[in-house]
Amino acid sequence: SLALWDKCQPVFEPYAQIDLFLDNDEQGRLKTKEALSIGSKFKDRSDLFIGGKDLNDLLVRKQLT
């Protein structure tokens, strides 16, 4: 949940790369943009579910095909 973003910041510290699979909606895109501006360790991976709302949507669609 994006509501936990600030609390997660200390957890992010030791990692060299953090892949973001945030929702493809206004809030998710804003938070992705914010994270990318923080540093290069953040990588936007929402391109995996273009045309869908989120990663779960992609997985459900794959399971149905």
C-alpha cells in the first residue's frame, strides 16, 4: 500500500536496486515519479502490465489464457 511508503524507506536503504510494480493509476504513477526522483536505485517495472491496472491484473489475465 502506498500508505506505508514512508515507513518503508528504512527498509529500502541497504538495497542497490528496488523494482517498483506500483498500480497503473494516478497515485501509482505519482509515487513512481517521486521514487525515480529520489535516486537511480528505483526502477519502474509497470511496463510489464501495460493495459492493466496492476501486477495482479496481469497475472490473472495470463492465468485465464
